[in-house]
Amino acid sequence: MVITTLADNLTRGFETFGDTVSESLFEPVIRLGVTGLSRAGKTVFITSLVANLMDRGRMPGLLAASEGRISAAFLQPQPNDAVPRFDYETHLAALTAPKPHWPDSTRAISELRLSLRVRPSGLLSGFTGPRTVHIDIGDYPGEWLLDLSLMDKGYAQWSETVLTALRKREDAADFVDKAGSAEADATWTEPQIKSLAASYTDTLHAGRAAGLSGLTPGRFLLPGEKEGSPALTFAPLPPLERPARGSLWREMERRYNAYKREIVTPFFRDHFSRIDRQIVLVDALSAIHAGPPAVADLQSTMTDVLGAFRPGTNAFLSRLFVGRRVEKVLFAATKADHLHHTQHARLTEIIEALTREARNRADFAGAETGGMAIAALRATVEETREHKGQPLDCVRGKLLDSGRQAAFYPGELPENPQSLLGAAQSGATTWLDADYEIMKFAPAPLSLRPGEGPPHIRLDRAAQFLLGDRL
């Protein structure tokens, strides 16, 4: 095991050396990871970002675009032939069809390479001509992202953390009872383990339906081709001081370790560790709508997630000898188009407060972090209506379930985000002073003029934060 790990590290070191020299001497590559928890809008974000980088009429906040220094943008085959290509054309067709619909959500790893011809700025502009900058965009299910927090946790620690959280949930009572009554120090049978794993998987799905975020293992929610394998058939059990060999507890521990070794570690090694820029999409509005427990869970999850990013600077020598680190991390609250623009600043403050501990850790490690409220595709328009003699700032769009047009007022977000976080951290189950609603809107039909990408909110500013310094 140690020899295998050492060999993997040496191989990665030589790959990093080759990549670094090639990028430094020839055509630079920006490796952008796009992730987020379930239903945060990853597919739409990538599709709209690529479309708006190819037709930059709506990208004034990206300086290289507004200064006219990007002369061309074109798609190329992704560099890794073993990874599926992100199906950009199909997803864009779904959003721009006469009757548009949201594209299918991310269910596997995919990549896309967008290449830009960029004229340098400043002193270099008079001495060098345009150069090609490649943007490699990696997409993977948000459920898998959560598993990276398991890499430093043993089975006993993970089980204790999970069971402590489940005991606070009424919908998890059935599994908690089964886990507590299981004879963990006795011999085991496969039907027994399958029953416990199935019951635990049901609690994960129930948690996701309730708006919770920290649900591990993530592959239990989206197993893919490994469904039914022993590495995906285990469950947490109460701790034992000295579990016997051949016992149920030992077998669960063995399978948990196999899950980390066979599934989580290869994912980190082959995909995640190559990223140097990262955007984490967060559906904060849905968590607020779900209530204080969902907000508390989201805050804890964001802190755990960032620990896997290996944040820090990517100086030339450090990249050669210690591998890539994520230089910039942007936490973006999605679905800003569900709010009137007068509330966008409050949504930004909420996402910054939710991720403050995570961002502090990254800042300390030398990475640059930010928080922002965005909508990769704007599905609503704003309007002000009168209600009880007072103006009410609303958004109007086509409802996803019925297809009818409706104006919507979700409730006013608090001026101080600590009022939300305080209630969440105190163990409150409902908001005491307000109710926050959320609607699901369908994409609006688009009439794009030549040179314009799909309408958005602050996608250009997000691109400037993530890519601007390299353009």
C-alpha cells in the first residue's frame, strides 16, 4: 500500500512537472473546477459561462472582454481522452429551444476545453502578439464532492459523527434503531449488511429531500456503475472499544475503508487534485426555505468541503514539488434571479457568512476566496407591485410545475445574516420572525442578438474573479 502510494505520488510529480513546463513556455492552461451540492445549477453554470465567453456581449465585468483583448473563442477536444466530454451543445439547445427546459443534472465526471485568443495588456502588449489560453472546465456531481471530507476520517469517527446528527432527525429514527440494536460484535451475514445499508441510504435520500447538505457517502445517492458492490454496501454503527475479528463492526469498517481506497482516493488523485481554480455553487435560498437545521448543515458542510481543496498559491517551484493547489475559490449563491436586485447584497452577505470559517482557512493557506450572488441564466424579470398600499419588489417568471406566469415575493432577507446563523446554530427548528419561500421557475424563451450569450446576473464578475488575472 505504501509502495503503491509512493509510486502514484512520483507519477503525479512527473506529470505535474511536464504540465508546468509546457504551460510556462507555451500555452497556459487554467483548470477550473465547477461543483456544488445537489441542484445548485452546475450544468447551467458551465453552459452559460461557455456561451458567454464565446459571445461576449453580456460580459462587461470580464476586463479582457470589455477591453476587446479576446479576439476569438473556440471549443477543442478535452485533453483527457478517458473522461467524457461535457455535452455543451445539447445543454445549450435545451436552454435556447422555443420551449426551453432545464438540462439534465450532472451524474458523472465530464470535461470541456475552451480556448481563447487573448492579446496581453500592459507592458507586454507592445512586445508580444496574441496568445492562446486554454480553460479546462471539470464537472462532477456535488454528491461526490462531500466524500473528500472522508479521506481523513476513520470509520469510528465517521460513524459517531453521522449517528450524532441522525439522532436529531425524526425521519432517521428507523435506521438509528436498527443500527443501535445490531449485534455489532457478533458475526455477520450479507442480508444483514444489505438491510442496514439500504435503510441508511433511505435516510440519506430523506435528508436531501429535507434540504440537508452533509450527506455521506455521496455515492450512495448517486452510485453509478458500482451500485451493489461491497464498497457501496455499509452503514455507520455505534462505536465499540475492541470489536472482534470477523464481527459486523469490523466488516463495516473494512468496506468503509475500501470505499475510500477504491472510489474516493482515485477521484481525488485523477481529477480533483489537478484543479487550480474552483467555484462552489451553493443553493442558499433553498436551505433558508428549508429552515434553520438545513442552514446549520450547509454551513458545516461548506467548512468540510473546503478542507479538500488544498488551498494555497501555485508558485512555479511549489507546483513542481508538491503538486497543484487551488489558488482561488469562489463561493457563489445561485438563483439570485429569484430575488429582486435590492436583496442581492443581502444574499451575498449571507453566503459570505455561511462560508466565513471555510474562507478563513483558505485565506490562511494563501488562496484567494470570495463570495457572490449570481444567476448563470436569468429566468425572471423584476417588477414592483402595490400591496396594502406599499410597493412590493417582486420577480415574475414561468412556474416550472404549472407553466403559468406568476409574480413572486419570497420574503425579505435579514439585514444581518447572523440572525439566520444564530437561529441555525442554536438548534431552532423554524424561523421565529419570518417565513422564506422559494419557487421553481422554468427558463424563459431567449431572443439572443448576434454576439450575445444568455442573460445572467454577475456571471461576468464571477469569470473575472476566477480567470481575469490569467487573461
